[in-house]
Amino acid sequence: MKQIYLPFLLVVLTVSCLDNVDMPDGILNKKKDPTVETNRVETVGEKTFRCEGIIEYTGEAEILGKGFCWSAYNELPTIEDDSTVLSTSATDVFEYTLTNMSGGNVYYIRAFAFNKFGYAYGKVIRLETPDVWEEMAPFPGQIRNYATTFMLEDFFFIACGRRSDNESPLGDTWTYDFSEDRWIAYSDYPGEKRVQAASFVIDNSAYLGMGFSPGAYYNNFYMTEDEQSWESAVVTSPMLAKAECVGFSLDSYGYIVGGRIIAANVYAEVWRYSPTSTPHWRQMNDFPTRIYSGIGFTWGDSAFVGFGIDRDGKTIKNIWKYDQGTDTWELFTTAPDKFGRAFAGSGVIIEDNAYFVDNQNIIWELNLSTREWREKTLLPDTFSKNEIYSQYLFAHGHSLYIGLNNTDLFYEYKPFWD
């Protein structure tokens, strides 16, 4: 009798021990295909996910491949969807970085592995990407056009301009706090209310001047250096009083380029301002063409000016690069044929890219390293197209903020997720 029951007792004990061991199902059930798990999937940057998987059981044959599959439509993605197969290696843990993921989507991602008997999949991880567009707090001030804008420290400023309803000049100033999505009424501009003024920022001080009001043109400037108020002292200049000049900053200098007196003349002169030099103003070599309502920006140790309108009323499609050391300009790039008109306030820099919005409501990207142009996207349908005006554009972090010209709309746009 003992010879009959001892083997049975051994089997019972063996099974009982196995029941208490945490082992993959493939080992317990003697599966021929592998067992794999999706350890994690996380966002590590714009348009980028990092994925990690682990092979828990190889099955009854060697692993021939492993990887990840993903989809924005199929909640149970397979290798028939987007997928990548990684080379086999000794380690059971494997990783992969997914790039060029689009904003405003939900992605379903999981690991897989296979041997000669078949495929196995891990659990699905669901990840949402941020929307490309987000509507921000509307502008609470008087709706306007031909305003002047600048960034000072971590705040965006919009000042002066004219009412969109009756074309009366304005002198109020508003700031936008990016961290709180909040508009703040600033002190009024201390000079004459004006339209189509220009601005530049030197260190932590912003200067706004030039422009016109009905019956008068200006060549003076006023300065602000904090988030409280404008300075009352006027900064005079030897320039001809005019409007629609291009302003930009480079190192510790501010520059004013071109401009016009309506129905009189368009100019190509360039003036440089330094708050510490004597005299403060110095006339530089002329810009390559007469220009008004253009765009100026800096990148690294170079400045760029272009677009706007020439003396014949034709759209300028070129951008010139300025060498401060030699006081010379050279043609840098020409916009694509499809590019419409872009005016003052509608160009900014994020890393190596310049962004512009034209009067067709198209956002354009120019890589300043390669000089390659890319048509990005249209503004939201809530913006109406206008054959004259383009929207203002501001950069903060890796986002663009767009709007405010003839509208109270203000949007955040994430170009790296588009």
C-alpha cells in the first residue's frame, strides 16, 4: 500500500509548491510562444515617447524578435499597425523611443515578442498628447490694430495702436502673464497716443517710439523697465519722424530700420541706439531696400529684417541678415511663393526656428540653420481671414501665442506637437 501512495504524495507536494511560486503563466502552462509585458510608456519631450518592455518567458524556442506596436485608432494594436522590431539581445528588458507623435491624439502602445511558434503581446498603455491649439484668456482691452508689442522679462506687452471700430489712436498698455493666463492693465503710454510705433528691448528696458497720430509723426521714445509703469522721461532721437519702422535689439543696442511718411516717402535708413554711449544715436549703413511694416528679430549674434512693403507698395518676400561687426546686410532667404504678407509683430524665434503668420492665416516655419521653409498649419477657424492684416505672434517656452489684431482672440499653439 505504501508503494502506491508515496508517488501520489510527491506529485501533490510538487504541485502545491509550484502554486506558491510567482512565475510567468508561460512556464506554468508550458506555452510554446513567449510571454511579454509592457513595463512603461512615458512622454519624454515634444512628440517623443520612451517605451520599455520585458520578456518574462521565451517559450519553447528562441526569441526571433521583440518590439512595440502602436496606434491612434486601434485600442489593441498589433504588428499590423505601426510597429518596430528590435534586434534580439541577451537582455530580457528592451527599450525604444517613439518620435514624431502628433498632438491632440490618444495613442495605444504595447510591447510584443515572437518565436517560431507565434506572437505574444503585453498590456496596452494609453497616452494622450496635448492639443496643438488652446484658447487662452481673451484680450480685455479695446480691440485694435497697428499696435506695438514686445516681451520684457516673462511678460508680453501690447501698447498703443488704433481702435478697430473708429480708427482713433490709443495710448493704453496691457501685459499678459503666461504663468496665470491673465491680462493686467498697465500704466498708459506717457507720450502722445500713436499708431504704428516701433519698439526694442535692451537688457531689461523696453523702448517704444516713432509712429503717428492724425496730423503728426513722432521720433521720440519712452522707456519702461519693470512690470509697473512707464518712465516719464522722453528719449529723443535725431531721426526723421515717421511710422511703420522695424525695431530689433542686438547685444546692448537697439535698432530702428526704414519706415514711411504716408503719401510722401519710404526710407531705408538704419539708426542704432545705446543708452550708455555718447552720442546715444548713430546712423548706420542703409538697409538694402526701402521698407516699412517689416519684421525684425535676432538669433544668436545675428539680426534679421525682412517682409513688409517696399516703396512701390509691393510685398517684400526676402529676409536679410545683419552683421553688426561690419555693418553690412546680406540676403538670407526668400519665402515660398505661397507665402502671403507678414507685417510687424508677426515673427518670433523658438530655438533654431523662426515662425511667421501671414495674412492668409498660415503659420510658417523657417529653420535658420538650414534655411528650409515649412508650411505648418492654419489658424483656428475662429480667426477670419483679412487681406490686409496678419495676427501678432509671441514666443514663450516652446509655445507660440497668436492673436489680438482686430480681435480679442488669443491662442497658444504648440508647433513641436504639430
